Amino acid sequence: MGFRTLEWRDGALWLLDQRKLPASVEEVRVHSAAETARAIREMVVRGAPAIGCTAAYGVALAARDAVRSSDPERTFAAAVEELRAARPTAVNLRWALERLATKRADLLRAGASAERVADALLEEAHAVLAEDLAACRAIGKHGAQLVPDGQGILTHCNAGGLATAGYGTALGVVRAAIESGKKCVVYADETRPWLQGARLTAWELLQDGIPVTVLPDVAAASLLGSGRVGCVVVGADRIARNGDTANKVGTYPLALAAEAAGVPFFVAAPISTVDLRAANGREIPIEERGADEVTHVAGSRVAPHGVNVFNPSFDVTPARLIAAIVTDRGVARPPYEESLEALSLTGRGGGG
């Protein structure tokens, strides 16, 4: 891949500004936890795994800020809460915050200095980034086996290198399938209102020389009914214990259309996206964003003044519509209460 979604460089976090793609490739330099939270909230960086990695660096920056504070505990706690509130649906964010906060508490109990804690949390953030990249590679390997040869793959939003430390979850499956020699045609929903499919998925696949066809979200059912699609693969921002999955809004109707067309619907996500604390999709908080994302396109108003707007950023796909959930530890199949818990409890701690 010819780009980096996020990178620690010269004592700061550098983020590829995804708001500017594909027109221009620009970076945003982040120096503090508050700036990190703003970058997450304003979608400079997006995608649950990438948000988790970014949040880890945000905690490391919070620890660095706390060293210079007259009230380090209050400074650190306030920074973590600001990060937590930036995007409430992506469980990877909470997972990263808790992982680094726990490490900090352990180090402080062991008598480590504030400077040593800050250094250790930066190393932990580096580890989160490296682990996410390895997880994406593993997801690709497991998921490629599910992809039928010689048929189309349909995806929604962007679950690629731009949404992760690199390689991608859903697009990791696409990349791995192609790398294994399978002949796959890739289709990407445009994904309104932010157009992550048209702007981001199409851009990053073309960067890798992978042809892709973009379609309006409302054309997905027709495409699925045409017989040209062998499977649907999407990412996830949070997966409940029963397999209900929150992903970019528009995923649920896509799953319904796939069921009607008899096309298998797969979710690809690292195990850190599994939230064993949420029994089902009703317990997943759904972020609602500003009305201007719907009433305006590229800064120009397209809806009349005074109109009401419903703008959830995510929807929840019921587990009954999901044929398999591909994780870095293997493929989970129904009943998900059993398979997801088994995968979550193997190896390092997951999202529960």
C-alpha cells in the first residue's frame, strides 16, 4: 500500500486527512489528546480499528501532558473522557482506552515515574498499531477462503487500509482473495452521506491497482439480484455477544437484500471489535451526526431550510442475516454466543 493512515513521527501523531480524499492527500499533525479527540470526532480518521489505534496514541499524549500538569490525575482522566466521547459506537476506541489506562495504573502502582509511564504508554500505542496490522493480515487469510472464485464481491463504506493500521478488514479479505489467485470483481456502494465508498474505498483499491465499480447505495439490491455478486463483505464498528453488528448506516438494508438474493453476507473485524458486554444490538449506542451532512453536499445546500433530519451514522444488522464473522482468530459461525466468546477468550484479551 502506498499510504499510511496514521504514523508516529517527530514526536507527534500524523493522520492522513480522509476528509480531503480523493482530491488531495494531506496529513494532520496531532500534538495532544484534545487534538486527537477532535480528529476522531471530525472524521480526519475513521473506521473502528483506526480509531482504536489513534485513541491509543491519544492516551499516550494524555500521559505526556499529565507530566507537565499540576494535577496529573485530573488532566489524564479528563483527556481520556474526551477521547471516549469522540465516537461512541466504535468499541475499539473504548478497548484501546481501557488497555492503556490499565497499563498506566499498573505502572503507577509499581512506583514508575510519570516520565516512565508516558514512555511506556507510547510503546503500548506502537504495539496496538502493530497488532492491528497483523490482525488485518490474519482476517484476510481467514476470509479469503470464503470468497467464491470468479464472482463479484460487494462492500459498503470503507473497511480497508484507511480504516485500520493498514491492509484492512473487509478489504483485507478482498486483497487476500486476489493475492491467492482468485478472480474477483469488486463493487463498492458509494455510502451516503459521507461517500466513504466512492471517495475512500475506490481510491485505495485503485492505489493498489485493483479495479472497482462504484454504485449508488440504492442500486445494491438490483446488483445482488443480477447474479453478479458471489458474496458481500463489510466491516464492523461493534459486534454484540449474539452477533448483532453495528456498521455504517446502509449495512442493514444491504444484508436484507443479500438474504433476498441468496448471497452470503460476511462481516470482517478484529476480535477487539467484539463487545461481550453488549448482549445484543439494542445495547449498542448509535451515534447521530449533524443535519448538515444530509442537507448539504460538498458545502452546498440541497434540502430546504427548516426540514427535519434523521442522520444515524450506523445501523445494526441482526445476527440472523450474517453467514459468518471473520476475525483475526478465525471464522465465527452461528450460534455466535458460543463461537464469538470462544474466539474472544483465546489469546490476548478481546473486546469483552
